[in-house]
Amino acid sequence: MKQYAVLTAMMLSVASAMAQETYENARLMEDELNGTARYVGMGGAMDALGADISTISSNPAGIGMFRHSMISTSFGMVSQEDGKNFRTGSKTNASFDQLGFVYSYRSGKTSFVNLGFNYHKSRNFDYVLSAAGALDGKSSQNGLSFVKGIGANDAQGVSTFLFDSYTGNGTAWWTSQLDNLYYNAMIVDKDGVTPYWSAASGFGMMRANTGYIGEYDINLSGNINNRVYLGLTVGIHDVHYKGISEYTEDIVNSAQQAAGRLTIEDDRQITGQGVDVKVGIIFRPIESSPFRVGLSVATPTFYKLKSQNTTRLFNALDPSLGYEPFSPNYVAKSTYDFKMYTPWKFGLSLGHTIDNFIALGAGFEYADYGSIDTRTITEEYYDTWSDTYRTDSESDREMNRHTEETLKGVATLKLGAEVKLDPKMAIRFGYNYLSPMYKETGSKDFDLDSYGTNCSSATDYTNWLETHRFTCGIGFRFDKFNLDVAYQYSTRKGEFHPFQNAWGDYNYIEDGNKVTEQIDITSPTVNVSNKRHQLLLTLGYTF
């Protein structure tokens, strides 16, 4: 029988998983190329060209270039090329993408004041991830929970998971919802005498993300003598995210015999609202030239969010090999509110027209995602003066430090062109490049003293690489009506990890002798991708 003593220096690597946590927060950050078919067909490179309702959220001054009032709506289909239907997730989905109007008022001979409103889907979460691979027969997800228990030392330096000198029983200070499941199900033994974990020979992951972020923008803009254009937009963001996953491991015993399967099912929802402000300017440096320069700045989006998740553990281990079956299957739940402030965003754009037949656009945007501010709510109260409920919060320093170590600044390049074949028909082409958001060394850190870690219910993470978007489109005009169609193909690759690496030594006494064992939890890397097709239709009316 083993009696456990002091843990020697344990070293753990870093990474991330679910809400109020770096990787899950990053999932909410990624703006997509979406809006009207004309805007998408030109790769979004219209920030200096303007006169399209979708510029309301990228450069608000673009609305100031309207000279007539208009209304438009956009919808279409999105399909994942490399996807598989799973649970609530489908590889092909219909999408309602945009609805807006601009009211234009002439304030002078060559000056206008415009008021605009637009809804667009800034983020479509529909995506099914599928990954599988071999494990080394020494590592597993539940092994990671065992390592975390070993790392929980009391003031005397004795591991409280392995042995409690006061009660003679094993106890644990758990840092995640998932650890509690393993602990209570005795997959990680809790009797203080024979703790162990089960290694695995392989794993499989299926995850379906659904939902969207809807952005509602209100704009005031105008132009001065058709030379300088100014705009201000206030945006309200509405978050509806759902994710369901099944993670399985093929368990092996110490003799590397197949011992059955463990399955973790996780069901998470994130909802909430945010607000931001965007300002922009477009100007023509040379009065006689149509060449334009655009500048824009967007404040952080100030989000208040709620995370709810339910995690279930299913045991299908072989009792003939000494594994204890259990019933019913274990369930853990958590609900909590938090705040998150996104980074500032800066934009520079160029636009030029040739004889009213050719329009060329280019744009550059930058946002430092390492500066995301995840915040813990410290107090909620009713304010009698404003007749509203208010919340106070403070920065989650541990999680923000991890975010800074994991994420980096993202540069977005937008290029686009439109050619009018005749006054009633135009063709468009565009391209987007987004640099990687994740650092090469980015990974998860389950040892953070953070609510985001404590409520985590999955161990996997993906470091996505750069994104490429290719677009084209065609537009028709019939008197005051317009019909536009766009196609977008986006592709990016990523590196999926089922859990993070962990290693170190721990000591125990067996039959009166000190024994040191090396713990080495090694995670494989699986290459994954997200290749997506979008077909978009816009109907508009000018009056």
C-alpha cells in the first residue's frame, strides 16, 4: 500500500478552454466579412469608397457619402466544406445577414446630413469541429485532473489531494468543473491511499458551435462640400452562442489492455450584450481628384455576458479489469456573469474611381487581441438615482496575463475592385488576409487562479493560423431597385490539442521506501481546418 508524502516541484505548461477564459473569449472577438453583397463582393474594401450601408460599422464616414435615401436587406447560405453534421450543428445553414436604411437630407448645395441604421450578423458561430488521434498509452484527460490534484498543496507543503494528515483521508482543491466530475466518479481515486489515473490509447472530439453576434448600428454622418466626410456610429452587440461537444478516450490499463471508453459531454451557452462607438473620416486630398483617404477608430466593445454550462461524464469501463462501474452518470453545472472589454481597433483605407466605371479600394485594420480585458463582477446593486441595476467589476489579472501571453495583434488587409460593364450591371472581386491571432507558443493554463479556470469544462484548444478570404460578385440596377449577389470562400488551418502538456515528479512512500515517479502528460497535435462557402443576396431600393 502506498502512503503519500511531499510533492516535489511540479511544472505545468500553459493553454486554455471555456468562457471567461482566453480561448473562449477569442471566439467572440473574430469579426467576419459580412454585410451587403456589394460590400462582401469587394472584400470589404469600401471604407474609403463609402456609399454602402455596411461601412456603418467599419468606417462610419462612408454613410456620409450617400446623396439619396435607401433601404436594403441581405440573406443567403453558409456551408462548411470540411464539416460533418453533429447534434445541433449542420454543415449548411441559411442565414439572415443584414437589414438597414439611410435617410439623406441635403443641408446645402453640396453638403448632406445623413442618418442611418443597420443590423448585420458580425459573427456566425456555425462550425463543426472533428478531430481524432492516437495517445501514447501514458497520457489522458483524466490524467490531467490527477496532476492538478497533486499540485494542490497545503501550507505545510503536503498534497491535500494525496493525503490529509488530520483526517487520514484524501481531499482535493479542484480548479475546474471537469475535475470535480472525475474526482466524484472515482476515475481519479479519492481514498487517499490509492490515487491513480487511467491512460488512453486514442481520443476523439466532435464539437458543434451554433449561434451568432448581431450588431445594431445607429449612425449620424455627413459631408462638407463633397470634400470631407465625417461619421459617428454607436453599436449594440447581441451575443447568442451555443456549443455542444463529445470528447472520448479509449482507456488502457497498466498492461496496455483495452479497458473501455470514457466520454465527456459538454453543453455551453454564452449570452449577453455589448456597446461600442466608432468614428471615421474620409477626405479627398486633391480637390480635382476622386482619390480618397479614410481613417477610423473603434472603441472597445464593453460586454456583459452570462455563461451557463452542463457537463456529463459517461463511464463505459470494463469492470472485469478492476474498474468500478458507476450509475447514474455524473453531471456538473455552473452559471456565472462576467464582463469583457475587447481591444481598440484602428483602420486606414484608400479609394479611387476611374471615369465612374471602375472603383478600387484597399484597407488595413489592426487590433491587439492580447489586450482583451476579462473582468470579474464584484458587486451587483440597484441604483435608485438611475432606476437601473448596475454592476461593478475588476480585471481578472491572472486571466489577462495569460491572454497577453497567448494572443497577439491581428492585421487585416482588404483589397477590392468593381467594374461597371454598363450603367445597369457591375462585377466585383475582393480579397482579405487576416494574420494569426494566436502565438505559436499559446496553450491552455489550468492552474490560473481565475473563475474562468474554475468553471472550465473542457481541456481542448485550437491555435488557428492566418485566414484567407476570396470574394466575387455581380450587381444589377433596375431604375430605383438593385439586386446584388456575392460569393465568398474563406479558409484557415489550425492546430488542435485535446489537452495541455504537464510534467513533473512526485514522491510517495511504498512499503517503507521512498519512491519517485515521473508524471508526463503529453498531448498530440491534430491539424484541422475551416473552409467555408457563403452565397449572399441583397435587395435594395433608393428613394
